[in-house]
Amino acid sequence: MSSLDLREWRLRRARGAIEEYVRGVRKRTDIRWVLGVLKGFFGVSKDEALMLIEQIRSDRTFMWSPERLKRLEELEKRIRVEEW
């Protein structure tokens, strides 16, 4: 696996974790879980995480509800104050 492939895989994995958290479908998907995925061994940088949040926010195909928007905003605030 080349480094480009690894970077792409990490970004897709991180985006999937953020989307799963925002949807709130599974009980295990709380804010600590998604932060663990984002910051973990195969995680992404703080800037990459914020970039992914912005991409998701501007994705017109994502079904937005007030609850989902609230979750995304909470995650973004938490990422901005977390040590990375």
C-alpha cells in the first residue's frame, strides 16, 4: 500500500466515523468513540478532521436534521479544544 493509498484510507475511515457519529444510529458511537478513531494510530490530523467536518457540512446529499447539525457542531467544538 503506497503512502497515498494509506492517506486516502485514513481520510475515508475518519469521514465514516464522523458520519456515523452525526447520524447517531449506534449506541457505541458517542463523541469519545469518534475522537478515538480520529486521533488513534491510523487517525488524522486536527486540520484534516476539521476539513472533513466542513466537507460533510457542505454535502447536499447528507440528510440534515436539527439533531444531526447539533452533533456536528458539538464535535467540531470538541476537536478545536482537544490536544492532538
